[in-house]
Amino acid sequence: MTSSPLSFQGLAADPGALNALRYSAGSGKDEKAALKEAAKQFESLFMRELIKSMREATEKSGLMDGEGTSLGTDLLDQQFAVQLSGLPGGLSDAIQRQLGRQIVSGSTSGTDNSPLPRSSDLSTVGRLGAGPRQSGFVNQHGEAAAMVSRESGIPASFMIGQAGHETGWGRSEIRHADGSNSHNLFGIKATGGWKGKVAEITTTEYIDGEPRKVTARFRAYDSYADSFRDYARMISQSPRYEPVMEQLHSVQGFASGLQQAGYATDPQYAAKLSRAINATLSLQRGIASSSNGTV
């Protein structure tokens, strides 16, 4: 994917063009180039809004009355935004670095798998969108999650969102030494009275707030459905997670309850999990709309 003034101008004129970047950044095809393009286009949009604000301020003050007011048209705003974007050391470099950090690995190393920001929400410019990988993950596990949801009462979207966060939407699933899949979607460790199969891997744990690499033993299953069942059994039957089961009506409450119960050591776990669940809910609504023939 190569950048061009035309692509920048298209974004500056139509913020909806950002949707195309969801698929480029998440597809894995020439990912570095896609990230660079995304960063430049975000900067282009930001510069357009900045120039627009400056123009409106000068128009109100009367500084650009008469023939000079033509310089403050939207078309020129777009052109100026294109020219000022992508310069060395500019905002796009910082945006690209942030996007790159968040796409390097799965949730075990702290990746934030959160939705792409709206064009009006520039403060969240570092977030990644829900692309084909996330959509495929939701589709893949929808049936098993729905079945376990009926048995346990835990919303399927909550479980799929957490599984997506824990595995980087399938990118970082726990595997045995021989490369075979452990089917462990929730990062549940093989502690206590676990008598089943085990997968031993190196993972990231937060110790005194600092991320450290450690070797840990995780439960292994024969299928993803077994992973959902074991997770639901643990959450619904352990006294440790009783407060969590009281928050099945609230995404934030559910995520916060898991963090407070010590499900994960990441201090930002609740916020990251909330975004993953909300992304799942959004994808499920889109899938339902497509199935019903609505837009």
C-alpha cells in the first residue's frame, strides 16, 4: 500500500474514508505500510480540523473580510491539511509508533485491542479497529459461547470479548511445545487441583506494576467448547468471582469485577477488557444486521 496526495485529500474531505484502514491495519498484508498510511491520514484529518478552527476564528474577528475570504474555503482547508501532514518529526510519526506498539503481540504482552476511533474523537487516535480477524474470531466462537451462555448465564459477548483479548483475537493462542493448540482461550493456569493436560509457555506477568517474562503452566483442552465450559464453571462457581456474577448486566462492572478479583495482573486489564467486549458487541450487532438484510 502506497500513500499519495489523493488518498490524503480523500480523507480530509471525507472522514468516513478511515473505515478502509480498518482492513489494511488488521489484514497482516504489508502491515508496516498500512500503519504508516493510517498515521498520515489521521494527522491529515487532525490538521484539517485545526485549520478549520483557525479560519473560523479569523473570520469572526474580521481579519479575512473581502476577497481574501476565499482562502478559508473547505477545499483549501483540505489542501493545506494534505501539505502539512506526514512531515518528518510530525504528529504522524508518534501515531505510527503507538499503532505499531499495539499490533505487535497479543493481550499477554499488554496489547490494546480496541476499536478504531471515530473521526471526531482524535484523543483515541492510537486505537486499532475491529477488522476481519476480530470478525472471524467472533464468528468462529459464537456457537460455543452461546451454548455455554445458556448453561451459565454469562453473556456470550462477554466471554468472546475476553477470549479475544486474552488471545489477541486468535493471534497469540497458547500452544504446546510441539506447536499443537491447547484450546485455552482464557489464559487459565494449571494450578490447584487441575488434573488435565498442561501447556507450559513463557508469558508476561505484572509484578509490582512492572511487566516481566515468566514461565507458567496453563490448562489445555480438547476443544474450544471445553475452554468456554471450564471458564464459565470457574467464574460461576468460585466464591472468588461471586461479585463478577452480579455484574452480568454491565460490561464495565463485569470487567472491573474480574480485575478486582485478581483474574489478571495487568493494572489496565479492566479498561482493555471493556473495550474488547464492546468491540464484540458491535461486531455481533453488525453480523445480526447482515443476517437480517439490514444496513
